Amino acid sequence: MELEALLKEIVERNRPLTDKGVVAHYIPELDKARKDALGIVIKAVNGKEYYYGDCDTRFTIQSISKIITLMLAMLDNGEEKVFSKVGMEPSGDPFNSIQKLETSLSKKPCNPLINAGAIAMASMIKGPDERARFERLLEFARKVTEDPSIDVNYKIYCGEKETGFTNWAMGYYLKGDGVIEGNVPAALDVYFKQCSMEVTAHTIAQLGLFLANDGVLSTGERVITPRLARIVKTLMVTCGMYDESGEFAVRVGIPSKSGVGGGIMSVVPRKMGIGVYGPSLDHKGNSLAGIAVLEDLEQAIDLSVF
Amino acid sequence: MELEALLKEIVERNRPLTDKGVVAHYIPELDKARKDALGIVIKAVNGKEYYYGDCDTRFTIQSISKIITLMLAMLDNGEEKVFSKVGMEPSGDPFNSIQKLETSLSKKPCNPLINAGAIAMASMIKGPDERARFERLLEFARKVTEDPSIDVNYKIYCGEKETGFTNWAMGYYLKGDGVIEGNVPAALDVYFKQCSMEVTAHTIAQLGLFLANDGVLSTGERVITPRLARIVKTLMVTCGMYDESGEFAVRVGIPSKSGVGGGIMSVVPRKMGIGVYGPSLDHKGNSLAGIAVLEDLEQAIDLSVF
Amino acid sequence: MELEALLKEIVERNRPLTDKGVVAHYIPELDKARKDALGIVIKAVNGKEYYYGDCDTRFTIQSISKIITLMLAMLDNGEEKVFSKVGMEPSGDPFNSIQKLETSLSKKPCNPLINAGAIAMASMIKGPDERARFERLLEFARKVTEDPSIDVNYKIYCGEKETGFTNWAMGYYLKGDGVIEGNVPAALDVYFKQCSMEVTAHTIAQLGLFLANDGVLSTGERVITPRLARIVKTLMVTCGMYDESGEFAVRVGIPSKSGVGGGIMSVVPRKMGIGVYGPSLDHKGNSLAGIAVLEDLEQAIDLSVF
Amino acid sequence: MELEALLKEIVERNRPLTDKGVVAHYIPELDKARKDALGIVIKAVNGKEYYYGDCDTRFTIQSISKIITLMLAMLDNGEEKVFSKVGMEPSGDPFNSIQKLETSLSKKPCNPLINAGAIAMASMIKGPDERARFERLLEFARKVTEDPSIDVNYKIYCGEKETGFTNWAMGYYLKGDGVIEGNVPAALDVYFKQCSMEVTAHTIAQLGLFLANDGVLSTGERVITPRLARIVKTLMVTCGMYDESGEFAVRVGIPSKSGVGGGIMSVVPRKMGIGVYGPSLDHKGNSLAGIAVLEDLEQAIDLSVF
């Protein structure tokens, strides 16, 4: 079967699954997403592109942004400094858990992809003030996704900021432990904005392609070293799908990062980037039908790294 | 021996112990306390008063204020509403621990005398804004201690507010769980101010007397019901001395509440209130020599409730 | 009202509450208790005795035995050795919780009245083998309760031993941490037998009287020092009613220890011992109607230590 | 450079590192290992074999056996039954941690490669009694490693059994939660024996080759399905190196499983199996120089799956 036909077949086969999940609704604006939306974009390293379904719908990038912030934090501060502030280990806890910050001996977030670690990364983006720091992050996001249209959904940003109390709690707790060196509200401001950037499945597929190419843009420009690209891809395997990462690795086996906006960004090393959109979520916060689409795709064309 | 002579003997016997502790220094201003200061005031229900040592030194009330806020919160909201927001159980954890807020099924602070519970209480003091709310609390504090001279040490208040990151974290975490209903910075502002009220050993001995009289002032005015007084005294036994409460109950057996400013406020029901000051602390945060003074006093004149 | 009439009135008023609880049924034999049974015995220091209701029903002593084992462990090993193996602090966790054994820095059970601490105490009873060690404990139990009829219900003992897997887990965990020095199955054998001793409300009222008299039998013989008696009574206040101890202290305020067999043993210092039997339990494992009976009794004749 | 020369160069370059670790010594017999021993065996899918260093030294397989038991447990019970008893997620805790068994809602061990999960797997090996069950496991181990010489080191087995109290605790805790259905001592007996099987670096390299071939022996016989092989390899990535798995995935990126006997078994999918031996361990329990050897090898010939 042609790949495009395959994508259509897989998306339509899994669309009924969207009925079993729930659209994120912790902010009113988020719950406006069409529950049965589902789409996939594949961008291959040879320049070819395949897609089907709801690929032009804009949605907030949410936790997928943690990948972008991690890369810029490493560029701004170096790998060593970054990993003096966060670990590299899966946490075994939900993404917004605070207890290990208290109980772990190291006093640092387990990894940069749980909320606490991501807030720490946001605090490490350089710039004279939070506005400038986020501007740099936004420019960097536009660059690595090759999508100049990315912008913040300010209604969602304000909602996140006004209701994200657990994130505020984590920010202050990290400050108390010295993980965050600067101002807490500034770090959280960067974090809430980064989560509220709007993208499409095309945007995140391009980000996946960037990582599949080990950090090189379609123009040939190298933005991060292969070493940094590998760190990112590895963390996506072990920690990318919240506390469903282990099961996802077994079922699908492709380095991926999800967001509660419904996106999943996947990387098939040296082969392709994949962007999936499906806002109906399972109880871990991952796109329910999106995971099924990736699982079917992997079984059809064997993309697992394992 | 006369009681006054006994007090002198006990204070001087225990003063060398102050050498083994450490004065709180998490805020620069706090560490100006004289490390070997030690004093005790006893106010009996028959109106007699006995004291010896450093009884006129002003120090910040710190956690002893949690008793005052708890009483006003119960008056403002009723016992039932208050204990829908905090529990009555000892926590078994340090005073500033955050993990049980996440792991406990009830999602409420274990009791009103750990920091999380006390911040919840501060959020329940009524008033149009945080200024007015603290003013009410301050007036209530002056009333139940019969000490109109109480005021905030603003240098310490600012220090607490600027460095109390774990308290900020708890405030936001409680907001996320719905324990705090209002504004978080407002609740914390009340909390940091209440901790920074300056008192002497006389002030807190009077507070102890008020509770020994089951909530009646020296004027005969009843301020709280015997039921509320009993709740307070009971919580002092089970939770009043941080995570040293169990051992203190065994060694001393008098309902007490300590603060890192060096104070201990004790209640011998129907007999007397006791105020102790000794800023050199043990590693749990309790006055090292202060506990020893209370233990010796109890052994000399049998005050234990057990 | 005469005290005997009062007891009748209180018991009958609260008997309907037994309907709302549940009889322990983790072992088949236990669930044979009559759910609506309820009785109370008061033994005053002046030798007078008052009782009403189901006071002659035999039931297993369960956790109330922890008080007896603690006393003998202190006699056998000294206070210092005992408290090098267990703490004196409330745990804030359910009675059979294992997690703090791993997370606490001290690596010892919080107190001797949670299961882990009680198993540690059972391991400290002296004797050449587990048979002899339990025989000594049984003799000691008969002595302090002045009830030579106490014996083990072997059907329940076998049931406890065969199904008490969490207790087995704790025993081995404590061995790994060096808290238990001897053989684990031997310690558990003592523990399961001590829990399976059968008593009546009279038996435990007499134990309460022994503690109310600070460790002196009706014959005038002193068995434990006042110091040890006080340790026991204090631990009963802070840890005696499982993780309902704080609320019980507020509501009732009498040092008490409960067991899932339905018993509550209470001590009014220098006044009386109280034994209550009511096998219908609340979800914390305490006698539902038994607590209500004590609360009503305390309100009628003011017995609180606070 | 020839591969054999490369291996020599890498082993000798890293041998000095053995000085910085420590040989396991929780059982006297274990600490007899030569601390500076270091060796590596590579077995390629094309039948070629390369090795250098201490490759014929026998050592106990320890946690690497968990891979073998997991495979047989899946063959005996099916994937679905197995993963109804253990999860697939990294735990974020040390291998012998017990607390998540209590705090996790699922009440099952996080994954089959931490001790609790491995003991659950051992309980699922079929057979009339523990002797027969271990015999089946031993035969299976000999088959998948194609090494008929594997046998138990009974001195170490007895040591593990007599001192492995935390494992005993976990076994009983799992029984209490219904994760272990059969007899606890039987399950532990299988577990302690499996850990005490003696192998060489050749043996575990062959096991790695078996997995690299997706479950096919050198004879061409398929023993497990590709699906099961993939589950195993994926769990090795996320959970194979204790709570150093995340960092190892970043540094080396080859699915691997370590044991405190000093072995590391690695799989380069569709390419080769690798066996490393180096008994000097880092503080997480992994072969210190062994990890360095794998890291250097990966950088020399690019074996990472990422």
C-alpha cells in the first residue's frame, strides 16, 4: 500500500477511539478542541512528506515544548551545568508530582521532561528579563521547527498562569532548594508561555525531522551537536510519554514526546519525523487515538528502535 | 524551696546547655539573638506570677502564633469549616514537609500546627484585604495575650517573605488542592506577618494562662469556648513541638507550642501558663535549654497531665 | 444519676451505632463476634467497680497487647535499649504502613504501638526460645491484668500467622535494618500469639487501673516504675488509636489503646481504668460505638486530661 | 583498527577505573572476586566472535537472571497474565525499594527488573514444587545461553537466602497484595537460586546474541516470539541498569542489563550480543569499568539505538 493510503486507513480505523478519551479541560479555552480530530504528518529525511487528517488544526504545544527549552538551555548553559540542575532518570511518578523533590537525596528534578525539571530548564534560558528570555525561546522554536508562524495563544497562556498552582508550587520549591537561581515568577512566565505556543501536526513533524537529522535543519545548518540530539532522543524514550513511557516504548518503540494539547512528536532516527494530533486524551494525559495510530504505523512499517 | 528560687536554680543549671544548640539564622536578623539567653515566666490562675532570667527580651513569636491564628480561624469560620480544611492528626514529618499534601488521600494538611496547616488557617482569617485581615489577627493576638505592645518586626517579616520559598510552595500547592480558597500571596502575607510578631516570655505565659483558664481573660471575659480551648491544648500535646512532640510529651507532658524564635508557650490546665525563652535551638527547631527547663520544672513540682 | 445507670443509658444510646461499622473479618474466626455487642467496665482506684452490657464476652486483645509487650520489653531491656530500636513519635501513617521504615533517616519504627514497632518489641522479650518467650509474656499479661484466665485463642493465632503477610514483611524488613536482632519467625510467633490472647472488658479495665495507679497492682505490689507507666500513658495519647489518635484526643482526651478485636483500654490517671468492648469497627479499625461511649462518658463526668 | 585490537585497547584503558569502585560484599563469598578483573566478549549475528580480558572467569549472574526469568514467566503464563502482576514503567527508585508497593495505586511492582518485580516473576515459573520450578528455569537458562555448564553456586545461594531480608520482606508484602499467588518461601527460593547461577562473559554475550536475533538460537530454533524479545529489550533500556538506566541510555544507548556480580549483558539489535565482566561496582551497583568499556566501544563503532 502507498504510505498516504496507509495513513488514511490507520487514521480512520482509530478515529472511533477518540470517543473513549477526554479533551483537556483544566482551562476553559483548551476544551474547545474538536474531540474526534485526528491527523498525522510524516516528514522523511529525503524531503518527502506524507499526511492525512486534521493536520492544519492549530493546537497548543504544551509539554512538547519541553524538548525545545531543553535544547536551548543546553546551548545557553552547556550540558554539564544543565545536568547539575536536573537528572536523567525516569521518575516513576506523574508529571506534576512534587514529592520526590523532597524525598530524593539529590534535591533535583529527576529529568527535564517532568514539570519540575521543565520549569528548571525555563529558568535557565538566558536574557535580560522574562520577556526577552521568552522571545529568544520563541525564535529558537520557530527556527528548529522551521515554522515562523508559531505564536503564543494568550488566552491559554493567561489561563495556565492563573490556574497552574501546582506549577507555581514547584517553582518556589525548586527555588528553596537552589535549583532555580533566578526569579521564580519569571521562570514560570517563560514556562507558561512556552506551553501556550500554537503549532500544527506539520510543525511538530518538522521538529521530529530535525532530531532525526541529529540537529540539522533542511537548509543544512547544524543547530545542535549530535551529542545533544542524542540526549534529547534518549530522554524522549525513557521519559517522553509521562508515566506511560515504559509501556509506550514496548508498544511503539519510537522516541516521542506528547502534550496535553493532543500532540505527539516522534523521531525515527535517520529516517523521519512524525507529528500526530488527536486531542482526546487517556488518563495519563497522552493522545489516546494518537498512540494507537503510531502503534499501527510501527507495525505496518517497522520503525521501532528496538 | 520557694518557686522563684527554684526557677533561678533551674535556669542557671540549664544555661550551659545553650552552648550546644544553634540560634536560627535562616534570616540574618534572627541570628542577632543572644545565644545564652534563657528565661521563664509562670502566671498562675490565682493571679500570682513568678519569673527568672531573660524575660523582657523581645523575640519573634514564630510558630507559637499558629495557636492564635487557629483560635481566630475557628471563631471566624466555626470548628466544622476549619477541620474540613485541616486534619487533627500528627504528621510524623518535619514541620515544612510537603510530600503528604500529595500522598495523603484527604488532600488536606495533617493538622493546623505544621506550616501547611497554619498557612491554610491564615487564609481563613476574615477581612476585606490582607492588611485588614492581619490587623484583625494582630488585635486578637493583643487581646488573648493581654499585651497591647505586640507588633510586627518588619525586618524579619520582609526576610521571611523574601526567603520563605517552601512556604510559598505550600501555599500554591494548597491552592491547587482547593484547601486555600482565596488569594495565595494574601494568605502568605498574613502568615509571614503573624510569625514576625514580637513578644516576651511574659506575653506567651499570659497566652498559656488564657488557655489554662479555658479561654477566659483576667478580666473574666470569655473569648473562646472551653471546647475550642480544649481542641487547642490537645493539638499542642500531639503536634506542638514539631516532630519532637512525642518525646516531649513523654519527657515533660505539658501541652506546649514552640517557635524557632526560641519561645515555648505551655499550659498546665486549670493551674498556670508558662512562657520560656531560649533562642539556642536543637536540630528539630525547639529551644534546647528551654525544654530542659520545663523538664526540670515538671519533675520538681509534677505538672504533667499524664 | 448513679454511675451504673449512666453507663446503661450511654451504652443503650450508642448501641444503634454498631450497625454502621463492620466486624473485623480478615480471619474467618474473628467475624464470629456479635456485631451489636457493646459493654463497658469501670474500675476505680478506690476499689469500686461499675459495668454494664457485654462485659463477659471473650474477645482477642489484638493491639491492646502492644501495651503489655512494651512494658515487659522495657523491664527486660531497659528504657534506653528499647528506644534505641523504636521512636516515640506518632507516625501519621496507618498502623500497618511499611514505607516510613524505608524513608525515615532513623531506620527505626516511629513508635512501639504501630505494627512495625510492636513486632520489634516482641523480638525483645527475653527467653531461650519463642515458646519460653511467649510464656513469659503471657505470665506478665496475667499479672498486670490480674486475670489468670487469659489464654491464646489458637484458631485465631493460626489465622493471624497464616495470613498476616504484611506483618511478615515488616519483620523481615526490620531484620534487614538491624532493628530486630534475633530470629524473625520467632519474633512474629510471639507477636501473633500476643494478639490472639483472649480477654474481657473486665480484663482490660484492670489493665487500665494498673496504669492509673502508675504501675501498682491491687495487692500493692509495684510492677513498673511511675516513669515507665507515664511513658506508656503518653504513647497511648499520641499513638494509641491508630491514625485516629489526634481526633480521639480532641473528642475524648483519655489515654486509650484500641484493638481490632473491638476492645478499648483507657486510663484516667489516678482515678480509674476503663474497659470497653464493641467489635463493630470504623474504617480506621477502632470500635465505632466504643469511642462514642467514651466520648459520652467523658462529657458526663469530665475525665479528659486536657 | 581490528575489532580485537580495539577491545584490548579499550579494556586496558579502562582497567585503572576498577580501582575506584568496590566489589559487592554483602555476602562473604562474593567479595572474593578479583577487583581489577575486566573482560568483554562480542558475538556477532554472522557467527564471528571477539573477546579480550577476563572472559573465562565464572561469576554469579545476579540481576541479569531477571531477563531469563521474565522470558520463561511470559512463556509459562502469557504476556497478559505477566503484566497483570507487574508494570512496564521505570520506578525511579533503587532496585530494592519497597515503598512504592505501598504508595502506588496499582499495588504491583513497577516493572519485572526491580527486585520486587523479579520475585513476582520467579513466583510465576510453573512446576510442582520449588525444586522442579528452579530446574525448569535452569534448563531454560542453559538453553537460551547455549551454555550447558551453568550451575548454582550453592555457597552464594545460601548466603543470599540467609541474609536477603529485604527480599524476604518484599516477597511477603507482594503476597499480602495478591501479586504472589503461591507460597512465598518457594518463590524466594527460586529467586535466590536464579541469582546464584554462575556464568562467564561468554555466557551472557550469547544471551545478548539470542535477543539480538529476536529470540532465535544459533541452531535456528525460535524460542520466543519477536514480540517477547522486543518487550525484553525495551525494558532493558528503560530499567536495565537500576536507577542509572536513564544516564546509561544517554551515555551508551545500548539495551543492557547489569548484575552486582559484575556482569553486563548488552544487545545491539540485529547485530550482536555483548558480555562484559568487571566486578568493581559504582554506588548504583553497576560495573564501573564495564560501563566505561561499553561507552568507549559505542563511540568507536556507533552502536546506539538512538
